[in-house]
Amino acid sequence: MDTVAIFSDNKVTVMPCPWDTEKGEEVTNGKVVSFKGRTVLDESGQMRTTPYNIGSQGPRYETLFATEHCTIQRTNGGGLVERWAFRRELPMYKVCEIRERERPSIDAFFVTLKEDLK
């Protein structure tokens, strides 16, 4: 497929040429397509896209313990992350009740983790 590049202030737009659009071929099936990568434009006008190394260092977090609303995760660097997740429509007093109900099991996990590290 032949393309046309349109250069504006901070943006490069690459579109199919008019004679290719007349063929009636769908390029993206009517959806917006985005690619994860770095786009480099040379002085000669040639554009290159190199992909990011997604997932090359393994997963960012490892789940160690989970309750209904909380997960304890370890990062690649060895740090611990405590994540709480609640529905948006939950009132604040319910959130406090849930945290009070799940807090003993989370504290018990941290105690066992501390004993394992000794």
C-alpha cells in the first residue's frame, strides 16, 4: 500500500494514497489502531517504528496474599505494595467496615512474613 505523509507542527500523519483508498480495502476494519513503540523520523523523511520491550523484565508485581478487597504484592525491587479496591458507589462507612473486617488477616500475613524473613 502506498502512503502519503503530512507534516504539521508537532505531528506526522501517515495516510493511504487516494488511489489505494479507491480500491475499497479496509486498513483497520473501522477501528482506531495504536501501536506501542518509538517512532523515529530520519532527515531523509524515512519513518521507522521500533517496538517497546514489553514484558522483557518479567511481571512487575508478584501477588503474595489476597483478600476480597486487598492484595499484597512484591515488586521487582523487593518492596511490598498493599492495594485496596472498592466499588465507587460504596459509602465511606462501608469502606471503613470492610477495612476493619479484613485488617486482622492482613496483619497476620505481615507477621508470618516477618517471621519468614528472620
